[in-house]
Amino acid sequence: MSSARFVLLVSHTRREEAMAATRVAVEKLVAAGITPVMTEVELTDFATHAAGLEAQVKQLDKDCTQSQLELVMVLGGDGTILKAAEVVRESSVPLVGINLGHVGFLAESESEDLAEVVSRVAAKQYKIRERVTLDVTVFVDGKEVYKSWALNEATVEKSERERMLEVVVEVEGHPLSSFGCDGIVISTPTGSTAYAFSAGGPIVWPTVDALMLVPLSAHALFARPLVIRPDAVLAVEVLQRSAGHGILWCDGRRSVELPPGARVEVRKSAQPVRIARMHEGKFTDRLVKKFQLPVTGWRGTDHRK
């Protein structure tokens, strides 16, 4: 049995900062006896910045398979982590994020912690945590026409700025309300700090097993964010009276048009995304750090010491 260890690197290859961090990651992984791997496209882009260092990198699906990967090391913001999750969706390889973006809720560490992350990966000093994902299915005239998934959220939106989208929301097979709106966000706990948060939804701790539904600019008396049990099936139908088409976005990366009459069903997926954590930090601390929340005057016991 081979003792080789493979770590897939995923980065924003169009940004110099990300490429500089990727060069450092390759050097440190090789020094630790771990083989860095990239997709064909990213390896080609990396070669233009690497000055020969690309020879140390293997190509995914050519030199090794997804099943041989130990981890995916993501160098970028949450968008890059979503891209990485899409690459390894079928194999569920754990992701560890090095934040090079702004808020970066999904990232484990900041860029200055890169050496420590590689050291912990080399020593296998990390724990795997699972994040809820969504299965998303679109039906038109009763026929399935599209199927996808999401880690953060599935969003039904209007496709034309000047026209409102008329929808009806269904929870557990029962209609809840119909109204005109800009759209509907159906979110996981992970996505509660993303689009759903921007739309006024609640922040839900990642350890909570639940789904969220957040209307976007709804013209209705009852259009509050909802927190729903995880085994519920949520549905949004674009009503025939809707003046225009809608569009479904999954994590802002995959989309399909929704004509009047289209039905979108969303349920918890049986296949989570796996996140590698180097430290057992509390989500509360993450919120305080990422949003720079004021905690001056707190007199409780600091369990972080």
C-alpha cells in the first residue's frame, strides 16, 4: 500500500496574493513530505507564476484520483471554498480554508497561519466536522428538469429587475403563503452568515440541524424568516400569474431559468460537506472576530485561556 500523501490545492489563480500563498503552500507541503495536487486548469495557471515550482505538483485525475486525496487546502475567501467543495463533491474530501478574502466564515485560518496549518496537516492534527448541504430539484409541468446541490443556499430570484416575482411557498407539503417578492433564500446553518444574513435572516450555529427560509423584499404582511426542521421538504413555485421568469442559483455558482409554473424543491442532502478543523474554537468567538463585535465590559469567565 502506498504511503504517499496527496493534498489538493485550490486557489484564486487570477489574484497575485493567492498565487503567492499557493507558492508558499507548495513549498511547505513538499518540505513536509506531502505531494501537492491541482486541477489541470489551476496547474496551468500556476505554472505562469511558479518559476519551475509546478514540477513539484501533481495533476488531479491524471497523477492521482480524488479517492487518494487526504485533504483539500483552499487559499482564498468563502467563494473559493465553495468552488473547492464543488470540485470534490462526489468524494467528500475534507476542506481546510486559509482565508485571503474579507470575512471568510468558512475558512479555518488566516494567511499568516499557513505554516502552522501545513504543520498540523503533516502531523494529522485536525478533526473533521460535517456541514449540512441541500439537494435542489426543479420541476416543470411535473417533470424533473434540473438537479443540483448547495452548501450555503438555494435562491429563487426574479430574472428581470423591473418585474416582481410571484411565488407560493410550501412547507412539508402544505402551502404557507403566496406573495410578490424579489426572491426566496433557502439556507443551511452554514449559509446563515451569507446571503440569508444579508437578507435579514437569523444566524444559526453550525451545530444546529435546521433549514432556513428568508423572503427577499416580499410584498406581504407575513414574510418573516423561518427556521424549519431538517427533514422538511421546502418548495417554492413560480406562479403562472408571475409577470416574468425566475432564476434558481445554488451557492451563486450554478443556475437555471424558472418559467412561470416551475417548482423548486429543497431538502437536506444525505451527503454533507466535510470541514477539517485545526482548532476547537467556539462559533461565538468566530462571530466576534469576523464581525468585530464589541465585547468591552464583559465580566464572565474566559474559557479560551
